[in-house]
Amino acid sequence: MVGRIPRGQVATYGQIAAILGWPRSARAVGYAMRHCPPGVPWHRVVNASGGISVRANVSGMLTQRVLLEQEGVRVRRGHIPLDRYRWRGPRRPARINLAALAKL
């Protein structure tokens, strides 16, 4: 699902979890992002407040910021304005829980 997020847009961990049918599994998405294969645009996934999540490896945070800025996403003080850059999700998802998305 993360591979479907367009350049210049972001999604939250919770949003990805909800789209996949697991609305309370944002942490599992975060874990998956730490172990995703090359080519997956992990940098397009941010926390619920639009922030770049804190990591033990600071270089990963800087890399995420640089990659987002290269795609035209404005990052200020580690946060992205979700009202402007949030991806609205796939046009035809396999499974989606609309009630869970409304809570995001």
C-alpha cells in the first residue's frame, strides 16, 4: 500500500493501517516500515500529527526530510501540513474501514 502513495504526498501510519483493514495497528505499520525492502517509499509515511517520527538513528530522520523536500513536500520543524499533503488513499481499495478513517 505504501508503494501507491504518490510523489509529493504523505500518509500516516494509522491511515495505512486503516486502509489495510487494521485501524488500530499503526505501530505494526511503523515496524513494517523499519523492515521494508528497497524501493518502497518509506519516507512518505509520517506520524499522526504529520511529524517525522523520532528514531535512534538520527540520519534516518534527516534522510526522510531530504527525500520529502525533494518531492516538493514542505517540512517545517519536522512536521508536514497534512491538510495540504495527505494522500486520500487508493481509489478502489480491496478492504477499507470507513469508520476507522473518519477517526484519523
